[in-house]
Amino acid sequence: MKTALVIGGGPAGMMAAEELARAGADVTLIEAKPTLARKFLMAGKSGLNLTKQEPLDAFLSHYSHPQIADITRAFGPDEMQQFTRDLGVDLFTGSTGRVFPKVMKASPMLRAWIARLSALGVTPRTRWRWQGFDGAALVFDTPDGRKTLQADVTVLALGGASWPRLGSDGAWRDWLIEKGVTVTPFQPANMGFQIAWSDHMTPHLGQPVKGAALITPTGRSRGEFVISKRGIEGGGLYQISAQLRTGAPLHLDLAPDIDADTLAQRLAAIPTKQSLSNRLRRGAKLDPVKLALAMEWGRPLPSDPQALAATLKSLPVPLGPPRPLAEAISSAGGIAWNSLSNDLELSALPGIFAAGEMLDWEAPTGGYLLTACLASGRHAGRAAARRLLSSPD
């Protein structure tokens, strides 16, 4: 029987292992941590957003590279949902189109998936940490000492460089570079940004900012974010974090549902003897958090209603640097696309494929990351299986 190694026991690796096993390969799935899919389980603690139900072209527009978008076209939101239902997991779609398991956690899906891999004959090896190459063979540190393995095909699915405590530490980068693979430097993605707050913001730390519009040079978006001790973070910010990481300015519209002229009229209707805070609360309907942000970032706030409305409609956000890579939800950078074939085979290492966040792409949270990880694992696993079937015994 032909043999296959899959290194990395997250969703991309599990998907590749399943495809290889269905093709008849003897598959060993290797994971450095004590259990499979730890990052997947951690993501599931906040509800496990599997994918997003929206038109396919709109869905694919969120990916940073056309090749990952093409791969995901073959396994998009509909296929992701059917895959999950086949594991016995019931789904529901929220008002924004985001799709979740009804149980709102990852563990039932993971247990069912592991059971299916076992039934297909996949052999897991946990606490096995890849340590690079010995010639054409792969070297692992295991509970039983150092081992060297070589298989007919290998799929690498070791993740990027975010959340290293869960296994994605990017240690593989130097080993692949030594073999002639181009690896783009890692950067944080879906991350928060540092902001130096004044003391007056202390009562608002940990509070969400709701109902504001985030404005960048490319457009406006609506999404919630959170004020933290170190800055701002959250889903609304992650949608535009790639732009902000490259230096794009950010402004907030604190009253996005009315135009500037209407807002100015409402502010002008409040007697000037009222305090500025009262004028903002009553005229602009600012809640305490938005009011605090206006005071923090807009001072000295103008007294003229038109100028004040203009400030509230485009409040500059003094962003500091991104939060560190280790804190990011995902990472940009990784194996460059010019080092890969269309089958995700490494040009410098025939017979070795790569999938998931090892590749140089990024997408916002909201189901896009997980869908593409499974799609690329499926793509690499099927390509590796075709190579097995076409090679002589």
C-alpha cells in the first residue's frame, strides 16, 4: 500500500488526510500537540463561525490571492455546510449570513471527524514534532525518541505563525527555505492595534463600540470592535486590518445613520448653555462609549454645529502599530505561490504538498479563514492522491 504523511493535525491537515485515505493510501497524521486541532477548538469557544452564506463571488472577493480564491471556489460555503452536516452537526445561519453549529462549539464536530478518520484507517501520531529534514527523509521528536520517516507523498499543514502556544509557531520556515522554497515573511492578520489611551478612558476599557462606521480610503464598513487596555480589537476592525497594517488611515463615523447636515441641525437645536457632553448626548445620540471616544480623539471639539458634525462624522483614529504576531488570530505571509504548483506541490520538493495557513494568503474572520483551510487541505490531499495513483508500485 502506498504511504502518506500529513504533518499538522488542524483542519487543513485532517482534510488532506481524509482525501488520501479515501484514495486508498496508508495515512499517518502527525501532530506536535497532545491532541488534534487545538486552534480549531479554541476558535469554537466563541461559537465556531464555520463559513458565511453569501453569493460565491462576493465570498471569494475577501481572499488576498487569486489562487486561494480559485481553490475555495471548488469548496465554498455550500460545500462547507454539507461537509459539516455529513458529520452529524446541525447548523444555523445568523442574520449577517454567518453559519454556526447549533451547539455553538467545535468539540462535537471534531469528535465526529476524528471518528470518521479512524474508520478510514488514518493513524494519528500526537506529540510528534517535526524537526526538519535528513536528506529526503523527515525527522521527528517523539515521546519514544527521534524518528526518521519517509513516505510516498507528504502534505504539510503546520499553520502560519499566530497563536504559537496552540502549535502554529512557524518553525518550519527555515527548513523549507534551506530546501529552496520561497517563504514570504510573516505578518499579523486579523489583529488589534495599539492606542495610547488617556486616563479618562479607563472606565470604558473592555466596552464594545457599536453602531459606528469605520472609514478607510477604500470605503466604509459597519462592525463592532472593543476598547481594550492596549488599544482596539474585534471583528469590525479585523475586516479592514490588512489595509491598516500597511498604513491606511482610519476614521470613525459615530452617527452613520444620518447625514452631516441633519446632524448639524440636531446639534444646533440644543441650547448652547448646555454642556458639550449634553449637546453630544442629546443632539447626536452618542452613548457613553462613543461620547468618550469623541472627547478622546476630537478635542478640542468645535462649538460650531457644522464643524462639530463634521468631526463626529469623520473622527480620526490615532492608530499605533499592530498587536504582535503571537496575539493575532491569523497570519499573512508564508509559502510563496511561485514556489507551488497549481496542485500545491512544492516545486523544490517533489512529492511534498502544502495547505492551510502555511500558504501566503489572508482573509478576514467571518468563516473565510476556516473554509479556505479546509478547501486547500482537500485540494492538496486530492493532488497528493493523484500523484500516488499515477506513480509505479
